[in-house]
Amino acid sequence: MEAFLISTGIVALAEVGDKTQLLALVLAAKFRRPWPIVAGIFVATLANHALAGALGVAVAALFAPETLRWLLGLSFIGMAIWLFIPDEVDEEKTRLARLGVFGTTLTAFFLAEMGDKTQIATVALAAQFGSVMAVVLGTTLGMMIANVPAVLLGSRIAHALPEKPIHALAAAIFLALGVATLLGFGERFGL
């Protein structure tokens, strides 16, 4: 349950103002059909994060525990720093209209998530917790928490959310996870 809840919270916070949330706003404005967009986001995120979660567990199996602890700790700290780098939407990803609303959203979101903060976070969280299912379900729920309101309410909600404080909170959580991992907090307390 811990892996699910932490994954949900971190990704929901990290996604605010992220390029995929901006992409959701662009798609909502372009197509004005929210439910196929929401379905496309869900399927793309689930597929992308399942691959990322599997990679995270595989990475965990490749490294000795001490090496993995350092890799994970530093990657969480890196994620904290990365949250302060603004994202932009690649307009080319929204020019897939011939695939229909669902197909365009599915393709654009899957591609936009490649190497994105939330995908990298999914790899690191799955490696940390060793639970692909809990992490993938949590990160997917976090993406939906952040993106469904963006799709349903359009650009009005994007301007209403205080992006910098939300990113600062997500960065603080990543930083705390990184420091706790580097210090072996989980190992000391049987987590």
C-alpha cells in the first residue's frame, strides 16, 4: 500500500505543469471531446508506466543492494531538481488528428511520456519498492488525478493551480526520498 500511495502522490504533484498536462490541455482545446481523451491518457499511461515499472524491477535485480541504494537515492534527488525545469508541449505530437481523438491522445501521450519525469520516477519507484503493480497503478492514478481535471475543465484550471508551490512540494518529497534512500532509512526500519 505504501508503494501505491507514494507513487500516486508524487506523480500527481509532479505532473502539474508537466508537458503531458499541457498536452492534455491542447488536446482538450483541439478536439473538445473529453472522454476519448481521458481514455487515451489512461491507456497510454498504463502501458508506458508498466514498461517503466518492469524496467525498474529489472534494474533492481541487476545491481548489488548498496549500488542500487546510491543509484536510487541520486535519481530521486535528480528528480527533485528536474521538477524546476519548465516543460513545453511539442506541437508535432498534436498533429496526429488522422488517428481520431482516442488514437491521437494514445499515441501523443505514450510518446510524450518517453523519458519524461513521471516515467523516470516510475522506474525509480518500482526499483525502490520492488512492486511493479502497486507502483504502476499508483503512478497511473497520479497521472489521471492531474490530467483528467485539465481535460474536463480545459485551460481555466491550468491558470488556477499554483504550479511553483506544487512543484516545490513534489521536489521536497523526491528530495526526502533520495536522502532517506542514501541514508538507508528503509533498510534500518525493515521497509
